[in-house]
Amino acid sequence: MNYATQHHIGNYQHTRTATTTAITPTVRRVRPLVTKAKRCKPGAERQTEIRTHSNATNGILKCTFLPKLKTAQSVQACKKTAKTERDFYQSLYKLAEHYSIEPMQTKHFGFPYNIALSMWDMEAKVKRTNIYWEEIRLVQDSEKTFLTSEERFDTGTTLYYIPIVPLYQMLHDKMRKKNAKLLVSVCSYLYHIADIPYYRQEKSYLYWLYEMHQDWAEDEENQELKRELKQAELIGNIIEQKLFSRHNLTFFKQRLNGFISRDTFDHQCWQIACNAFTLYTKYPKATIFRNAPLPEQDPYNDDYENEIIGMEKYISFIADTKGWLYENIESCINNEFNECGIMEEPTICKAFDDSEISQTNLDFESRLFALLNDLSYVLNNYKTT
């Protein structure tokens, strides 16, 4: 179950297809004849009738024609096809070994059906064994032919926003203070190591949205909006100071081992902290953006970068996910995202050519997004006693 804040981003697509304009070929006009053809006048005498020899009809069977492949151009094409097939199968076996798959034997089929059949077979098998598989592509250039695979983590239409106002309230709750300290260590890991953006940082996407609402509040004299903005600023600064201290990481294990669960909420906090500490131990330097796709350029669209939903836009710490202020922020986010066509997600591209094959996977991303989801759920459902 996905507990993080959700919204539908509309119909977006991963790739854009450039529109091409057909070029009309030049029409060659047929020149008219200068003079009309004259008919031959019939003569008085008929010409001598000539009959075809009886064996002439079988003459074509005695002729020898060279096969088309014997021409220099066809021989060159045949060599090129043979190299393409050789490169393809070398790449195919590397891909099959990487994903521990037994490929179908297709060499006895004719070209290019053998290649198409191999790719169809491999796509079906990789899809069954790798939940993050996206597609397999055949790449050809002037020198070689090889396969590439793309693995992508599907984030869905979820805003992975971690509210810190509930964490602040928990720190002032005598019954849940130990829970709060445990979750502060979790958030400190996300802040320092996983590199989750914080909404009080000027470079963050949410900082710009809060500033925009601050301007609106001043123009419209909206007291309720001003109050929530002031709270978001004050609490945001206080919690950031706590998260900034690396002592939270130093005492992470000690807090985890000394925590005693008394009820369901305690157990949820403890489990979240266990998962975070495991990630911190196994991937001590990994960030959420380690497999963020590199921005592509669309030559047909100058505003291509403005149509991308970057990962930093839907992953962040936030003041709160309740109240009038958040409803307005969420509305702005939905309006902006609905105008975008591409959503960035953790992606790994592997080339099966002569280079070394990347052993990177999406295990870290899978665990981290699950952690963000669970942490958001606990904080959003925390109630002061």
C-alpha cells in the first residue's frame, strides 16, 4: 500500500517523437515530339513470310545467368549482413549471461527474422526475471551492432514528501520523545547521506513554492496563510538544525538498540529505523539521485527542459501535508505537472558491447522509496496525546 501523498500527473510519455516533413520529389516533364510519326504506306507486294525455328522456344533454357550475389555490391552486402549477425549474437550471449537467461536458438532462421525472433524471446524472458526492466534496444553504427537494456524504477504518481511539523510535535510529546529521537536519526540519514532536498534550502523546488505563497499572502493580506507560512519557516529552521548535527548518525545504532516497543506505533517507528540503518550500512554513500537520468535535448523543442518533472520536484522534506497552505501548494504542483510530458525516474542503461558491463541495480532505490513511503505514513498519521 502506498502511503505517501498521491496525485495524478496526467498523461505523460517517456519519449518524444519528432515530426518530419515529407519532401516532394522533383517531377520530370516529358518533352513533346517535334514531328508526328508517319505511317508506312502499304506496298503492292507482300513481304516474304518468315517463320520462327521450331527449337527457338527452348533457347532461353540453354542460357546461363549469373546469380545476383555474384555482383560486387551484393557480395559487400552479404559480408555486412554476416558481420551484423556475428556482432548481434556476441552481444546477445553477453546479455543472456548478465540476466542468467538461456536464449532461444535462432541462427538457423534467415536474416533479419533471426534477430527479430531473438529480441522478442529475450524481452519476454528478461521481463519475467527483472521487475525493473523497461526495454531492450538494438544499436547499430558504422562499426558495430550491439544490444542495450534499460531498467527503470516506477515511482508512480506519488509525491514523496516527508512532513517535519509532526516530527516537531513528537519531540515535545513526553510519551513519544524516544520515537522522535529515533526518527530524527532516520531523517538525518536522509538529509546528509540520501541527499533528500529540504524545503528551507534556497536551491530546493519547494522553497520557491513557499516563497511564491509568501508573496501572495502579502498582496492579499491573508492572515491564515501568513500564520501557516510563519510556522513552516520557524519549525523548518529548528528541525533542520537538529538534522544537521551528525551526532544523530553517530548514535543511530545506540538509539535503535535501546528502543523498546510498547505498542503498534512504537513498532512502526522501530521498523522504519531498522530499514534506514540497514540502508545506511549497506550503501553508506548512495544518494537518491545516483541513477537519475541525464537530461536529454530535443532539437525540435527549445522548452524541452521545462517539460520535465525532475526527481527533486517530487522528493523532499516539507513543512506539513495538512492545512490550507499545503492544499494550495499541492494545487500548484498538480497544475505544473499536468503541463509536463516527461517524468524523471531512477534509470540504469547497460550496453552489451566490448565495454565492461555495469553491475549497478535498483535495489537501493527500491528500499529507499519504500522507506520514504513508510516514514511519510507514520508522520502523517501521528496524533498528539
